[in-house]
Amino acid sequence: MSDASDVRPNVRWAWPVTLPICVLGLADAVYLTIAHYNTHVTLACSDTGHVNCLKVTTSSQSEIFGHIPVALTGLIYYVVMFALCTPWAWNARNEWIHRARLAGAFAGMGMVVYLVFVEAVQLKAICLYCTGVHILTFLLFLAILAAYLLRPIDVSKS
């Protein structure tokens, strides 16, 4: 078992890449959450054809267990990922922070795969704002995975 001093440092570009992605994802998720809870807010998106934000955001699949809005889970996800992608978190010596960030990236991608399936196969409609969150989550996943795999190895400990 390794102690905190054995944690490999992260690449320098990690937080400047991941933090802005989190900010954009957070902004998108806030907008979707507000639109979910406030019926006076209409998403600036088509509501006909294959691009149909209204159909996607008001479907029964827009809530988990029939009560928890998917938009709210996205908001919570991006709040957590924002915290895990700050410079402090990237420079933390505690390995659990790095593992939590990586696990969060994988969990986010799992949710994206499920939601894209729901939109494409079950609803046969997509929401542009949801797609924005999906793309940002994919980019965040790639950046976190790359940073994790490219961490320099401290050869002085060998």
C-alpha cells in the first residue's frame, strides 16, 4: 500500500483544460435544470422534428425513478467535477482525489451512453442542450483519462 507521498504528479495542462469544460458543462446543466423546474422558461431550441428539446426534456425518461430530473443529476455531476478539476485537486497528494476524478469521468460517460441511447432509440429526438452536455462530458472524459495515463513517473522512488 502506498502512502500520499507516492502519488505521481499530474501533467500541467490538466486543470487549464478540464476546468473550463466543467464551467461550460455547469452552465448548460444549470440552464436545463432551470428549464425543468420553471415552466415559464422555454429552451431556445426546436420543438419539432428530430431536434426536439421539448420532447426530450419533458419525456418520462427526463426523470430518474420518476422524481429526480436528469438535468439536476447533470448539475450535481458538474459541481462535483468542477471541484475535482480545480488546480488544488489536480495538485493534491491524496490518491483518492485522482481516483474519484477518474471514476467520475467514467460514470459521466456511462450516463452519456445511456442518455444518447434513450434519445436516439426510444425518443427518436435529440435536445441540442443535452447534446452539448454529452459532448462536454466526452471531452472531459478524454482529458481526464489522458492526464491520468500521461502522469510522469517519479523514477527517484525506484
